[in-house]
Amino acid sequence: MLKRHEEAMVCFDQALAIDSSNADLHFNRGKALKCIGRIEDALKYRLGASSKFGLFGEI
């Protein structure tokens, strides 16, 4: 399962390079970071996306 989350990270990075204003991509990238154990990065990323785009999802 870990490999699938790492592959998802690559996809999110590529998609964000195309459309960096997509809040769903930011949110889901943070979830993928959390799943691969990068909790600190996930918190920073998702909190930053939340404040930038007005998201209030579960971290």
C-alpha cells in the first residue's frame, strides 16, 4: 500500500504543476503524505492549503 501512496504523490505533483489552484489536489496530496508517514509535512501542507483555499477538512 505504501508504494501506491508514493505513486499517488507523483501524480498529485504532476497535476499541481498544471493547475496549482486546485484545492482538491492540495488536500489529497496532504492525505497521501500522511499515509506514507510524513505527518509533519502533511500537517504543514494541508494546513497551508486549508488557509489558502478555505478548506476545513480532517487532517
